[in-house]
Amino acid sequence: MSGTNEPEVSRTFARTLARKEHRRRFRRVAFTAVAVAFLIGGVVSAIGLTRPAGGARTVAASTLKTSQVSAAIAAGAETQANAPAPAAPAVPAASAQPAAPAEQPAPPPAPKAAAPPAAAPKPADKPAASTTAQTFSIAIGGTGYEPSQVVAAAGRPVTLKVAKGEGCAGGFLMPSLGVDKDNSGGPVTVRLGPLAAGRYEWTCGMGMVSGTLVVR
């Protein structure tokens, strides 16, 4: 049901209830009036029986007046019952609900701080150059290289003198330093220059025998 018909329905319902209440009041008043009339009539009749016959006319007049009073009471009750019911108070229309506030747009995300550029890796510190060379002689025997390990100082040039080799020993390799020498025709000299501290391995051409240069 629409909001415009709700007040009218409420007023109609209120008037109907008021009419029913007036009718109930009328019935109570009419019943009371009849009961009072019968009561008065009985009292008057009892009084008439105890008085002489000359008072019969007075008793009849009293009974007539009692009947008229009862009729008047009943007529007043009927008039009150038929009176129009008071108008029901107007029901105010439901107040309009306030409109929901418009959704506020979400604030833009804060810009992310740019990450600082990664620091470039620092090149390995090169050992300080020195004019004092370190020379090591490496022979090739039946068990491999002799000696199989030499120790040099860091920051000073290193020179290896490798003897002649046969078969796979006719090649001298140091993969970490890019050395690849052919000593199958005679001894070879390998100049490495200053080196940083570490371990540098050498092998034959087939990698079957090996040795180590330790720089400290």
C-alpha cells in the first residue's frame, strides 16, 4: 500500500472503532434505564398497595412520570450512540529518509619511493705491482708434476718454467687464468704477472694430472 493511502485507512479504522464504542455505551445506558424504570415501578406499586384507594390516581401519575424519564434516558443514549465519531488525528506521512551520502572516491595510492640504484660491484682489488719476480721451475716425472704445489706472494709477478712433456703432459693449462701452452717440443715459460691471493690450478692437456699455485 502506498504512503498516500495509509492516513485515510487509519482514520477509517479509528471511526469504525469509535462507532462500536458508542453502540456499546448505548446498550449499557438503555439497559440501565429499563432496569431503573422497573425498579421505580415496583417501588411505586408497593407504595400504592399500602395507601388508600384515593391515592391510586397519584400512583398512576408517578408511574407515568417514571416511564417518561426512562424513555428520555433511552432517547439520549440513542442520540449519543448515533452521534458522528470524532475524526481520528491525522497520521503524519512518513518522513523521507535522508539520501545516503555519495561514496567518496578512494584516494589515489601514494607513489612508491623509487628504490635506490644498486651499487655497482667493486672490481677486485689488484695487487700492487712489484718489479721483483717470483720464478718457479716445474718438472714432469713419472708421477706427474714436481713439485705439485708452489706458493707465491700476492702482488708480485709470478713466472712458471715448465719442462718438456710427452703425451698428455705435452700441454700445460691454467683455465682460471686463460693459460694454454704446448710444451711437447721443449720447456715453456709462463709469465702470469702479479696475482691476487687465491689458489690457481694447472693441469695437463687431458686433465689427468694437475698441480696448484697458492698465492698468499
